[in-house]
Amino acid sequence: MNSDRHKLMRRASLAGLIGVAAISVIPFYYVFTIASKTPAEAFSASFQVFYKITWDNFRQLWVDDNFLDYFVNSMIVTAASMIVSVPLATLAAYGLIRHESRFSNRLLNSMLALRMFPPMLLLIPYFLLADTLHLTDTYTILVLIIVASNQPFAVWLMRGFLITLPKELDEAARIDGCGLIKTVTHVILPLSMPGIGTAAIFTFLLSYNEYLFALVLTGKKTMTLTVAVGKYAAEELIYWCTNAAGVVSIIAPICVVMVLLQKWLVKGLTAGAVKG
Amino acid sequence: MKRITSAVAGFAVLITLTACGDEQPQTEGTNESAAPVTLHLLSHTYASLEYYAGQLEAKAPEGVTVEAEMTNYSDWQEKMRLNLASGSDSYDITYITPQDVAEFAANGWLEPLDDFVEKYRDEYDFDDIPEYLWEAYSYEGHIYGIPSHQWAMILFYRTDLFDESGLDVPETLGQLVDTAKSMTADGRSGITLTLAAADMLMVTYQSFLTATGGWFWDDAYKPQFSSEASLTAIDYIMDLYEYTPADSSTYTNNEAVVAMGQDLATMALLQTTRSSAMDDPEQSIVVGKVGFASAPSLTVGGPSAAIWNTAGYSIPKDSAQDKELIFRTIANATDKQSSAGGVESSMPCRESVLTEDLLDGRSDYAAAWKAIQSGATLRPTIPEFGEIMEISMTALSSVITGQAEARTAMEQVDKEVEAVLKDAGYYN
Amino acid sequence: MKPARTSRGVLNRNRYLGFAAPSVMVMFAIMIFPLGYAVYYSLFAYKLGREPTFVGLGNYVNLLTDRGFIGAVRFSIVFTLVTMIAQVVLGMAIALLMENVGRSRKLLSILIYLPYFISATASGIIFRWIFMSDWGLLSQVLSVFHISSPSWFDDPNWAQLAVVLVEIWQNTPFAVIIFYAGLQAVSSDQMEAAAIDGAGAWRRLWHVTIPNLRHLIILVITIRYMDAFRIYDRIAVMTGGGPGDATESVSLFAYRTAFTNLHLGKGCAAGVLILIMLAIPVSALLKLMRNAEAD
């Protein structure tokens, strides 16, 4: 009898999840149809579920507009952001946890101030900063700003993982003869790999989808994908379809990355998250 | 583990070095004869602007390369403002409208072009461009931009449906409302308007205001949003709103084009830049069935319910390149030949291109030209107009969607706009 | 729990601070100038390109009596609270459902997380198309069932509901990811003990599961609170703040003030007020989290 109830619960849960997944996916199906139809078909008052796919909009982006260049720029910025941001945040979280004082607590709290300010008002000072340092249209400034904007959340996230690692571990490593550096690289880092994976994923999403700062800080040389697609935001009906193709093109790599890293995501938060 | 860490560190260093190595000087020497020069353009984008950007690239003088960066309007404005305000020399040519000329020139961000216009008047036949256009790009007596194209609001209508019903194309606003009402049938609205606050609604509001003979302020710059002319204009808009498709209060040009092109509306008040979409089978299912006429006026013979506007190019003052060279580049791209080639996507500025023949072949341009001659107005070019538009059109949007009453809302708008103009020193 | 005050102990502790140094330096270097700039210019009447004039707290007084600002704050608070609660409840519910399902979980979870992967602007455009009358997807689907779709954009209430729904659609996965992982770690011992004691499923949920996830819930609430309050991109694209100013959030207001109306100083002041309005509840939430962790 108990296993019958179990089965029922499983079936009901599955049904519920399928419903949620459907709600999540249907808008993506819709934007794909808009991307693969002509404007006359895409915005028709009688929506056609079966139609002949047009690749024109994708061709416009990937062939005519040299999207590969922008894609490469996005990848460079994203990779650099991840490579710089995650280790920095991990070390910082570790240091602030072990330091254990009101000062480190205050530091942790004040980090969040950046996340409390409307980002568009920071455009001008960031631009002035970049312009004065002659760093406009370089990868450096964009990566720097993305890393700095991302640090607060990344540090707090890593803090959540590392806080479950008991101090005894450090002491055991010390007894075994490891200096501070070795303790970190040989003991702490391997155990927090899953957490690092999670932070990497959030950093990836943040920097890949970055638009506001990328718009004003990049020029022809370093323009990222999001900004390049932004060109199609409005003024022609055809642009709507091109824009839809842009959305589909931008999300495709994310899905690939996520499928690959999904294992890490679950394991990561699992190992680090809560107190048993 | 150690190897991975050092590999990661090495990679990070490599990336940073590559990034730094990518910094190349944006502009090169100002030696106009010998060294190759790259001019950077930042521009808004739609069909006509893409055409003219192409012309800038194709017809650049010897030794000059033009690199075009195209974005959408609000991003262009944001980016250009930041660059101009910080004195950056990143851009040498910028897309410009009369409204932006006013703001930028008032801040001293644009290069005055009077001397160049004089010098090259004959070579490029600048007299071919009518005075009213040069004035649109002037601020305090100096010219700051070269016009490339223009447009006006006209009435789009379904020739087949009008033939069927036997109704005449409306010539007055009253007739427009009546026609919209009788043309509203199952699944099809009588008319579609662009009513999205603030920019598109201002286009529509100003059009009706032109027809009712009103203006935003009187000679002493006292706001007139609650004047009789303004309230009459608002009345007509609200009457027509009844016969527009649902969600019209958020309609921009694209939504209105869809409404017209998908057989969801019988008439539309739209710009000439959108007319070619009607006959493009990839964008419309009513190909060959859309005609164009001047927008109706309050009474027969009065000013058409239309605004006109124009776009061109300006030169940032802080550009490090030779200004005369940039001027010639722009002039090349807007000369008679380019203008004639651009006729497909927009109304030319040059009288020699805007011929009787052209007007015969393009009824939309003919309707627009008629409107311009009969008193279509240009959006005010004072720097404060952005704020005035925001205040007034947010209020008007509330009125249209039934959240506020017209007279009270507009009286409040008058008060707020008066405060803005007062702060800006208009009453001294 | 402070380590013993030997000279060697103090030395070791400061080395930990050294680990945090690079991160903190990057953060504050990039943070201090912009925030300082904004706070500084909030005390001036400043139009980009003109000379700023000092007005002290004038901008702040102006804002606190500005009908538009107050309306935006009211909308933002309601928007934030509603979406936050919905995301936490739905996030938890979905995470619990995922617990009960076996192998199909992997594919389903990627599909469920999809909304979180696109930008806010992208979701704004997509749902503007979906909600649009006549040709939008929703209206067409509803008409198949002979239900007439409301005018989502013409009516202030429907417009507000629309932006709330899209926010929930896009950001609930964030909560799901975090809660699901948290659920993995709830000790199975505790669950079994509760089951043996005769507690039904609801009892176990309420008295065992949720208390254990207390501080994760607070973390999600804190992050979502800060982000929902500052929402800008999606609303700008979806409704433009309309109809009228029914969906104008505080960030939209700040943006318009600074970049459309060209009152940079007043816009910065709005930003500072937003920061204050966020700092107070967030500090309280963080304190709550520390207390939860200490248990």
C-alpha cells in the first residue's frame, strides 16, 4: 500500500514537473518560430504550427554580420571573467571565513552595496574611468568591471560552500606539514571544486549576458554578441525576426555549456550547501 | 593540482596580455594627403540609414576608410552622449536628428559647418537642399549637420476595402473618425495609431496638434497643453482610439505596421519610412492593396495632421581627424547620385531628386510632400524637449487608457512644463 | 570563538586577510569611484555638458515630494514582495517535486532552468510578443478555447500582472537550483526519525525540511529582493513603464530622470535613495541568516 502511494506521488510529481517544463519551454519554441519565419508569417493573426523554416534571419546574423567575430569576443570576455573572478572569490571567501572577526563581517556586508545601486547610473563614471585610462574598446576594462560587479555574489556563494569545511581540516593539513599556501591548494580547493563549478556557472551567465556596460565600453574591435544583436532592437519589422534569431543564437551555447556542467551544478550545491 | 593552478594562472596572464596587446591607436595622423585615415561612424539603424552608411563607406575620398558602427536609437544616443561629454575622439561622424543637434550643439559638442558649406556650396550643389532643411540642422545661426533624408506622417489606407465600401478617403478629422467607425468590422479595426509613450505618442499627438492649429507653447513660451486646440487634438485621438486594435496604447511603428500588413486595420497614420513594407510580400499579406494619402486636416484645406522630420550626419568637435576631410566624406555620401539611389528607402532631401516623376511614381512621397508644404511641423529642437515630452506624454498615455481626465491632466502638465522652462531660463 | 592571542596566532590571522586582499581591492577600486561619483553629484544640479551647481540635499527633498518617485517606489515594493514570495514558494515546490522523480529529472531540470539563461531584455521582448493582442501567442491560444484575452498593455492592472508573471517565469529557476541542492543535504536520519514518529508528509515538510533550509531561503530572498527592486531592462522593453506610469519601477524612474530628462544630479540622488531603501532590509535579512547559521 505504501509503495502504491509512492508510485502515485511519483506520477503526480512527474506530471507537475512536465507542466512546469512546458511553461518554461513554450516561449522558446515561440521565439524560434519567429526567428525562422518571415515577418508576414511570424506575426500573423493565424499562427501556423507547421511551416517552412526560413534560415534567412540566421544567415543575416552569422554570415552577413560576421557574428563569429562577436561570438569570439563574448567568449574571450566570458572566459577571462570566469578565470579571474572565481579564484579571487574563492580565496576571498576562504580568507574572510578564517579571519572570523567583526571587520571581516563588515567587509562581507559592505560588498553587497554595489548590488544595491541601479547599474545604469554607474555608466557615466565607468565610462569616464575607461576613457581616462584609454581602455575603451579593450577587453581589459570590460572584464575588470564584470569581475568587480560579480565578486560580491561570488564571494557570498563561495562563503556558503566553504563555511561547511571544518577548521579541523586546516589543522590536520598543518600537522601533516603543509604551509598555508599548500593547505589551500592541496586540501581546501579540491574539496570546494563543486562550489567553484557553481560560481563559475553564475559568472558565465552574468558576463555572457552583460549588455549595459558592454554597450558603452566596447567599440568595433571588442563588441560582444549581446551588443551586436541589440542593433536589431526596433526600427524595422524585419529586425524583429533578426532579433529573434539573435536570441536563439545567443542561448544555444549556454545550453550546451549547461548540459555539460549540469553534473557539477547539482553535486556542487549538494556538497557545500547546508548543515547536516 | 599544482599544475592545474599554474596553468590557470598562466592562461589568465596570457589573456590579460592579449587584451592589452589589442589596444591600438584608434585614429592615425591628420595628414590628409599621405597617411591612410579611418573615420569611425556611430549611427542608428533602419533601411535608409543602412543605405547611407553604405554610401559613406563606398564613396569615401581617396585614402579614407569609413568604419560604421550601427546600433538602435536609444543606445546610439546613450553612447554618443557619453563620448561627446567626455571629449573622447572615438567617433568622427555621427548620425544626427534636429533634436539631437540642439542638445549637442548647445553643449558645444559639434563642429560648426558653415565655412565648409560655403566653400563647397557649388561643388556639392548645396542649394539643391531647401532652406527649411538646413535650418533644421542649425542652432543659434550655425549649421551643424548635413541632411540625408526626410519623412512625414501620411495616411495609409486599404484601397480594396474603400472600393468595396464605396466610402471616400477621409479628408477631415471628423470624416476620419466616422470612416474608422464604419470600417471597423469583425477582426479588423478601422484605424491603427502609434500611441506608445513617449516618443511615438508625441509623433501622433503633434500631428493632430498641427491639424488643430495648436502648439506646445505660446510666443512667451507658456505651455499650451490645456489649450482648446490641444484638447481638441486629444479628443480626436481618444475618439479614434475606440476603433484601434487592442493594446494600441503601447503601439510603436512596428506594431502598427503589423496591424496594417496583417489585415488587422483598414487605415493607419504612419511615416513614409514604413510605406515600402506594405508591398513587401515578406512583411505584408496585403501587397498591392495599400494606398497613401495626405493625413486629414481639421477642415478641408487646412494643415494636414502630420509632422515631418529628417536625419543626417554631424561631426563631433573632439574628433582628431581633419574636419574638412570628414565633411567631404559626408558630402560625398549625400550628393545627388547617392540621394537618387536612396529614393527606394526614403524621401530625398534634394529638390533635383524629388521630381514630379518621382512623386508620380511614389504616392506616399507625394502625400508627404503635400503635407510638408501645407504646414507639417517639426518636433521642437530645444534641449528641454526630452523632459517636456516625458512629462506630457506619460500624462497623455494615462488619459488615453482611462486613468486620468484630459483637462485636469493637461493643466497639471502645463504647470510642470512651466516649471521646467522656468528653471531653464525661458522667462527671463 | 577567537583563537588564542599568541603572537603567532595574530600573524596567521592576518595572512587570511591577505587572501581576501586581491578580491577586495578589485571590488572597492571599481566600486568606490562610481559610487562616490554618484553620491557626489547627487548633491548638485547637473546636466551632462553643463556646469554643475551645488544644491545640497535639494535633489533629495525634491524626490521625496515627487509624485512620480513615490509612485515608482510603491510599485517597486509591491512588485518585489509579490515576485519574491512567489519565487520562494514555487521554487521550493518545484524542488520538492524534483526530489520525487527519478531518472527523468536530468532532462526536465535543464528545461526548467532555461528561462534563467536568457537576458532580461530577451525575456522582455519575447513576452511582449506573447502578450500582444491579436497576433500574440497567448491571445491566439486562448481564442482556440474561445476565451478572449485581456488587453495586457492597455490596462494598468493587467500590465502590472504581466511584468510580475514574467519576472516569476524567469527567476524562479534561480530558487529551484539553490533549494534543490539544499534538499539533497537534509539529513535522511532526521527524515526517517520524523517518519517513524508518525509524521505525515506535510508535517515532515513543515517541521523538518523547511527549518533546515531556513538560511538558504533567506539567501534567495535577499538576492531576489535586491535584484527585483532594481529591475529595469525587462520593463523598459516590455511596457516602457506604461500605460501611463503604471509599471514604472524605481530604476526606470532614475534612468528617465538622469538620461531622458537630463537631470543627472537628481538621478544620482534617486540611486542613493534606492541604495538606502535596499541596505536597511538587506542588513536585517543578513542578520537573520547569521542567527540561523549559528543554530
